[in-house]
Amino acid sequence: MLLALAALAGIVAAVCLTGHMSSPAEVVDVLVGGGRPMQRYAILELRLPRALIGALVGGALAISGLLLQGVTRNPLAAPGLLGITGGAGLAVLLLMITYPTSKAAPLWLLPLVAFGGGLVSAVAILTLAARGARGGLGAHPARLLLIGLGIGAATGAISQVLALGVRQELFRAVVAWQAGSLSGRGWESVAVLGPGLLFGGGLALLLADRLDVLALGDEAATGLGVDCAVTRNRAVVLAALLAGLAVSMAGALGFVGLFAPHIARGLVGASHRLRVPAAAAIGAATTCLADVAAHRLIPHVVLPTGSVVAVIGVPWLLFALARMYRR
């Protein structure tokens, strides 16, 4: 309940503090039908959908990271570090470049393409990490991290090269999207993200008990009747789906899928049934507050939200690495 309130507070902060500052009372007045026309437009058509998109994207990335950490038993597994967001981003960029110049790609097509790109990256990374490692998908964290960083760097480099060749009217949007941005989306994006997150989150809850058993080790899980391969495959596909959904709407917002599951574990324990909604709420609050910071850190300049998230995520990654190697 407290985490849900934290997520709601993040959304309220994003609505009030992005753009021209508004008080909560002014926002409530607009929501019940009051306010000036320009104020209504700014809050209802710009800030509120942007805040909801931030919350939904953060929740999707957090659940994606939780699933990956669960199936790999690896504290460094996350859609960004494993290159899933890079693969999804490259696929969306290819769609943006190759689609006819007369009109933009349909909004419903972006998540499907991003899912395909993210899934290809995920399968490639996990397969390479499992080669020669006794732990299979639970291969050593450093091995998984290095391979993921390598493929992520490769997809990122290809994306940057392709971005240089896009049409001039698309270049600025592509650069902002690659950095991770919540700009340029409206209620139609909320209509895609909302059902997608509910569907993905529901499936994650259905996998929760099996992930708890999988944490005991493959032998113990098999003895308790859990098909480890099937559970892993389903979780990886679902993680790629959620990450692709987020990337298709907000670009490369990294690190949310890394630290949100860790914070959730510290707050609610190891049970995935509790950690799924907890991680989603933490991811939602973090992304919304990062968007507020992106608007407020430098006067009259709106930073990419992904850059602000990275400022939070990089120290967390270093902390996680130091903690892992102290054990």
C-alpha cells in the first residue's frame, strides 16, 4: 500500500512540477472540470499522459528486470545491462528508418517490433553466457554482464550509425528517443502501455511461485515438480515483451530494471508474488521523479529522462558489484 502511494505521489509530482509549476489544488481543479483552457490543455493533454507513461514504462522495466534476475539467479541481470533494450531500440530504429516517409509507423506496431528485437538479444546473450558455464542461465554474473555489455554496445553503435542517416526531420526525435525520453507521446501511448503492463504483470504473478522454487536451484526445483527450462523460457520471453513495450514508447531508459527489484526485495522479502507489484511501484515512482528532475535541474532546459535515471543507476551498479565481490 505504501509503495502504491509512493508511485501515486511520483505521478502527482510529475504532473505538478514538469513544465510550468502547478499546485495539487490546481491540478485537482482541472481534473474536476475547472481551470483555464490553456491550463486544462497543459495538464490533461501534456503533463498527465506524460506522467502516466513514465509510471507505466518504469513499472514495465522493473518487472522485466525482476524476471531476468529470477531466472538467471544473477543480481546484475537487467534489460539494459543484458542488451535487451539495445536490441529493442535497434529494431524500432530500423522500423522508423524503413517506414514510408509519408506517415509514421502505427503505434501498435512499435511494441511488436521492439519485442522481437529485445527477444533476439536476450536469447543471444543468455545462450552465449551459458556456453562453458556450469550454471547455464545462472552463469557467473561477471560473464553475463560482460556479454550483455558487449552486445548492448554493438547494438548501440549500430543505432548511432543508422541515426546519422535518418531524414532530417526525424533526426532530433531519434536522438532524444535514444537518450530515453518521455516527450512526444500522448493518451494513445497510455492506451497501449496500460493494458500491456497489466497483461505482463499478471503473467509475471502467475510465474511468481515457480520463480520462488527456481531460486532454490535446478535440482531442488525439478524435485518439486517445476520444469526449469519451460519456466526460464517463459520468463525471458515475458521480460523481453515488457522491456520492448517500454523501449518502444520511451527509448533507452536504463537501470530501472536493475535497482527496482533489489529495493523491492529489501522492502517486501524474497517472495516474487510480493516483489512483482513492489518493483513495479518503485520503478514507476523512480521514473516519474527522474522526469521531474529532468525538468528542474537546469533552468529552461529539459534533460533526457534517461540521462537522469543513469545518474541514479550507475552508482547503484557500482554498489551492487562491490557488494557482490565482498561475499
